[in-house]
Amino acid sequence: MRTNMKKSYFLFFALILTSITFSQSIKVGVLGGTTMFQSPDEFTKSITEGGFGFNNSIHYGIKGKFEIPLLPLSMNASILYVPLSSEESSIKLTSNLLALGIGAEWSFIPGPISPYASIDLLFNSFGELKLESPFGNLKEKGFTRNGFAFGGGITFTLLPMIDLDLSAKYAYYNLLGTKGGEKAVTSINITGGIYISFL
């Protein structure tokens, strides 16, 4: 598992360097938003219903965009962190999700208000699951999976070097690397970001 994750990190950063080499401009932004898990039931159900209670959570991270010359296309790389926690009936569950993304955005209309479509490859690390209760504590090891996300958004140019971005994406976190009987982990992510242009 560690070897697979190292390969994922290597591919992630190799694609970033390639994008920077061929890019016309670079934009870096900070992100924040909400992750609404759609499946599996273990994530969406409350603790009293037999689930983890992780249906809604905040997320935050950073993202770089690298525009391709002469095309309404930009490559992007992102790091998104999702803290997961719930507490009910004296039982507390905590975990986290770290998602590394590499993808592309296609702009439909260039200008100060620019809608776009996007697709991303995701390299995901699910953190250790911890349970605390009056009856004792339990821990379950984390795992890594690969998936994808797609959606769209709108970029607003506020100033020549500052953009505001709003997006909505559907994410499938464990398309690859699943084990027998493992259910799909999916979410809808609503994200806002502020970007600064360096070139």
C-alpha cells in the first residue's frame, strides 16, 4: 500500500512539473467548502443508525492552475483535506481524507465571468478511523484509493491578478484499488477559492 501511495505522489508531482513547463500563466489559490457524502451508507447514516455520521463536512486546501497557451484550457493540481468527525450518544468517531488531484478545466467563455467544465484524477488517503466510547476505544487502519471527480464552475475576475472561483463537483474516491465487497465512496463537493496570478 505504501509503495502504491509513493507511486501516486511521484505521478502527481511529475504532472505538476510538466504543466508548469508548458503553461502561460500560473495561478495559486486557497480553497474552502463543504463535502456532502452520497455513499456508502456507513458514511451517510448517523451513529445511532449504525453509521459513522460523516455525511457533511468542511474541506479546505490549495490549488494551482496552469493555463495552456492559445487554448481555453488549463491544467490544475490540488491538495484537499477533509476532517471527519461525529459524536452521538457518548460515542465519538474521527477520521480524515486527504485528496490529491490533477486535472483539467475547459473554459466556455473567456472574460471576466468565465464558466468552465472540469475533470480530475484523485489520489486519496483515508486516515485512521478512531472510536471513543464509555466502553472503550477502537482504531481501524487507514487506506489509499484512486478515483476521479468531474463538474463545473465559474471564475470571476475581480482584479487583474485576483480571481474568485466557485465550483461544484461529483467525486468518486475509490474507483481503483478496492477490495472485495468494498462499497463506493462518493460525494458532492461545493468549493470556493481565491486565486492570485503570478505570470
